[in-house]
Amino acid sequence: MSITPCPTPLPSAIREEEAVEAQRNLFCSLYDRCLHLAVKRGWDGWSCRHCPLRDFRVGEPEARDYAHARPRGPDGT
């Protein structure tokens, strides 16, 4: 398996009705590299659809990660 970024250019930017999560793996360890590559090449949008690391997840939060992170009310409770 390759560990180099492999984004695919899109013909246009991702529209609001399309979820970014459907196009990109936000929890890939190479996400920042792909984003940098897309910006450097001036792409309007990019996708992880053809990347062999598409299903690789690192640091994807789970519900329990948010269980104690809720903001408290004005009375501290």
C-alpha cells in the first residue's frame, strides 16, 4: 500500500448539498498533505475516492470523546 498522498482533482468545488465526508477522508493521517497538494496545484476541489488509503482512519472521534466536553450552563451545572 502506498503512503504517498493520492488526491483526485474534481472539476469544481464541493457544493453545499454534497457532504465533504462523502468526498474526503477527514481522519486520514495524510489529509493535510493532500490539502496542501490541492492548493499548490490550484484545484477547485479534490476527492479521496481513488486513494488506496480511503478507509484508513486515525483519530476519528467517538461519542464517548464528547461525553465530558459539553459546555456548562451559566450556573456551572
